[in-house]
Amino acid sequence: MKEVLEKVYSPCYGSIKEVLVDQQAYVYEWEPLFLIETEDQQVIEVSIGVSGIIEAVDTCPGQEVTPESVLTILKDDLQIGSD
């Protein structure tokens, strides 16, 4: 079976407020992965419409991020509607 790795990028500029997942954790579609605080103090919840296993967590609380920042890499379980 083909392995599909999904990169999850920051949707905005800001800093990581909280990391809600650990490496090797299983996550469901649209499960919150990170909280990012923007420059105007809004808190943005980061999620993805894919379920699978977290392969790498590339950020930590307090780290500055941009829309080009990869937050995590997820190995898609290729299950449709697995949540």
C-alpha cells in the first residue's frame, strides 16, 4: 500500500501557543493539532482533514511561525471518514 505523508503548514503568522499532539500519536480528521497566537492576540486552532499518525512535530511553544512553516508531518491512514 502506498504511504502518503501530509505536511501541515501554519495558516498564519504568529507564535505557537500550545502543541496538542505528540510524535507517533494517532489523530482524527479535524482534531486540533496546534494553537497559534497571532500578533493581534487572536488564537488560531490548526487542524487538518486527514487522519493518521504524527511522524514528526517540528515546533515547540513560543516558536515564531509563518505560512511557510511546517508544523508537523502526518502519515495518512488512507481511511475515508475514520473520525
